[in-house]
Amino acid sequence: MASIIDKSLLSTELQEGEEDEEEEFHRLLLQASQKIQSSVPSLVESKPIRPLPGFCLKTRTSSGEKVFVNVCRSSHVPPPPDLTNEELACLIESENASTFRIPMSLGEPHAEVDKSGNGCTAYDVTISTSFFNKMETNEFLKEFFITVALEGLSEKYKMDVSNQEWRILKNRKFMGSISEQTIRTKSKPIIQEMESSQIKEKTGHLLQPSVSQSSTTVPEFTIVAEPSLSHPDRLVAKISLPKMVSVRSLELDLGEDRIVLWGHPSLYHLDIFIPYSIDPEESRAQFHQATKVLTVLMPIQHPLLLP
């Protein structure tokens, strides 16, 4: 996830004033957002991909219109967390079922003609190649994925197919043609530098995601879900980096369910998955020089699927 950081946007300092510390913190975030919008055309990196065919399923809308879904695969789409059937079943039965997300790209609808010569609509849904291969030998996982995909199509295109019967076509891998898709590859929050006021600690609900192994030091961190763990509006991560001298040596990448942080040269490496989907474009980060704490504010993204 290596990338280039715009160093000109990393040196904003928080000046002392008469405002409350918490209000000052959020004021600075608002300024950062306005600066980003006015000076940076886009922080989102994307690339076109050509998905490979997988299988085609047939269903209908609640009004009886025929719909085909081309399930495609691409190595450029990340896989979801690797869970066993038992772990997935427990998650589905729990109140946190919506936290398990399957990264997928939903293509635009395209008009096609079925074998009877009648008009129909087809959609292309692209998932990770490795996840597709696993799903092909796991019927439970495949049914779960199809349920999630149909719910996503229903939500994105305002049509009711999520509760309809479906079947996988045996002799057809796709309906019509599979179009090129554009997927998001990276999003970089701007890291601001703070030198004066300490950030006021807030109450919330603590998450404890697992940490990946690394040869560099894994920094201590906490992640708080606000206002509650079950229905959060945002996550606030506080990462302790006592050896860091400058914000210019930090590199932060956010995915929808992943935080990756590098502290150069080879000081820190944090790579964690989180059980919620965040909005990388709206996330903000600040490094407090006095306390050596990086604070990352990450709004929760409520739609199920990648755009």
C-alpha cells in the first residue's frame, strides 16, 4: 500500500486560543476538510479492471422482471476476512452480522436479450479471485455471498430482488458481455501536525481488533466506537508513537475495513482490520507532537458494498 504523500499538507499547526480543546480539535478537522476540497482535486486513486467470468445467476424483481447477475472475479479486488463456516454462522446469528463485509464492485445495469428473445437486465458483480475460488467449493459461503450481493443490488439500484428466488445457470457463465469496471485502489487521509493543546479524551466503546505481525514495532493503540459499539457513527483511533520526531515520517493508508500505518525509518508498522466499514475519503488524522499520539477520526460508511 505504498504511496506518495503530499508533504505540503502535513504541517498545519494548532494555535492556542480560547476555544475548548474539543471544539478546537473539530474546528481544525473542518479546516482540513475545506483545505483538501479547495486544493486537492481528488485523493481517491482508481484504476480500470477487466473482470473474468465466474457464474451467472437468474432471478426476478418483485414485479416479475427478469434479472441476471454476472458474478465475476478479479485479483484486484481484496478478499474479505477468512472465516470458517462455523465462525460465519455464529456471526450471522449475532447482532454484529452486518459488520462482516464482502468487498465487491457493482457494475452499471445493461440491457440484454435472453434465449427466448425477450429483453432483460444484467448486472456485473466482481469479487476477489481467491474468495471466488473458495466460494466455489463452499455452498454455505456461496449462498451467503449471493444473499449479500442481491441485497446490495436492491439497495444501490432501488429494485426488489433481495427476497426473490434465484438459480445459477448451468450452461452460461455470463449474460451479454462483461464490461470494464473502475475500482478504488487507495485513499489517503491528510495528517495534520499539532504542537500545543492536548486532545481531550472522550468516552466511548473500545474495540480490540487483531494486529498483524511485523518485523518493526507494533505501536500501542486504542479504537473507540462512538456513540456505541453496535451502532457507531464513527471510530476514533489513538496510536502512540513515542519515537516519532515528525509527522513527515508517517505514512497512513485507510481501506474500508483496514488501517495501515508506517513510521519511517523502520520504527513502526501497524496493519489491522476493523469490524466496521469506514469512509476513507472523509477520515482525518492529526499527530500531536507533544504527546506523540496520532489520532484518526473515521466516519462509518453504512452502505454494504464498495462503489
